Amino acid sequence: MYLSPLQLSSNSQILMSGDVVVNESAAIAPGVILQADPGSRISIAAGACIGMGAILHAREGNLDIGAGVILGAGVLVVGSGTIGANACIGAAATLINPCIPQMQILPAGSLIGDSSRQVVAEATAPEPPAVEPPVQPQVDRPIDHPPEPAPTQPQTPPETATEPPPITATDPPAQEAGKMPTILYGQAHINHLLGTLFPHRQAFNRSQENGQTLSGGSG
């Protein structure tokens, strides 16, 4: 809290108005104003110290300042009430209808007794009620009609590979169209073919046969 610096009062006098009673041992600084409305009284006990520029205004009752009370410079006391003995009020404090116990210490710039300045707690917005999901109504089916099973797709049997019929050795091989049949020659045909190709083969064979006969006979 920012407090403006106190300015020295040029008034060296003490202003008193109304019913004001000050003990001889009380110390009152210059520029102090003591004012009591009609039907009210200001009473300052022994040893009290009123700082420079303090204002005490008694209204609607008596304002009692206890013994040894210290009021700082620029203190404002308004209304009726009591400041207990040896209490210390900081500079520039404001007391309205004070009720300060004994030995109480208030920091400078304090504001006591102002009922017009009440701290109101901020009203918190109520939380919206939780919205529950709607409940789906359950439809009871009659017992006579049970639920139909889900259609199933027909399973196709696996395809089996068709094996060709076995070929037996007795079956003659089918001749392909457009091809000449194979001719098998006997031993006579082979000898005739060899005689045609090799005309000297017979004479050679005969000489060999004669040689074998002679060798066999000589033995």
C-alpha cells in the first residue's frame, strides 16, 4: 500500500472543540484536531502521545484513549470506542468506532472498523449437472419365435485334380496321322543290305572260315 509522505503542519496550535479532556502528562504534537460532537466526549489518559496532524472526532458516544497509547502522525479516529492502554497505532491509520485491546500494534496505513468495505467472496458458477446418456428401451421378443440364425454362405467343395488314366504296356501306341510306319528288318534283310554295301564282304568271310577250318584240321 502506497502512503504519501506526511507534510509538516504550519499550525503550531492544537484545535479542540466540544467536550475534550486531556491529562496533563499526555503529549500532543502540533496540528492535532480534537473535536467532540454534542453529547459526545474525547478522553485522553496519562502518558498518551498523539502524533502530528492526528484527528480525533468523537460522535455518537465517547472516545477514550488509554494510558500510554501512541498514535502515529496523520492517524484518523472517528466515532465512539476505546483504544486500550499501551496500544500502538501506526502512521496514517484510520480507525472507525475503534475497539482496540491493550498492547495491540497496528501497522501504518491500517483501516479498522469500515463496514462498508467488506470482502465478498467471488461466487463460483455452479457446475452443470452431468448428463447421462439415454437408456435404450429393451424390446422383449416372444418365446414362440426364437431369433433367426444368420445366413451362412454355402461352402464349395475343394476342386480335385483329375488324374489321367494310367497307360498300360499292352496298349499299342497310337500312330500319329501323316507319319510313315516304322519297318523292322530281320537278319536276312540285314545280311542282304550288308552284301549290297560291301560286295567283298562275302569273300572275306569265306577266307576267314577256310582259315579256321585249316587250322582246326591241322591240329
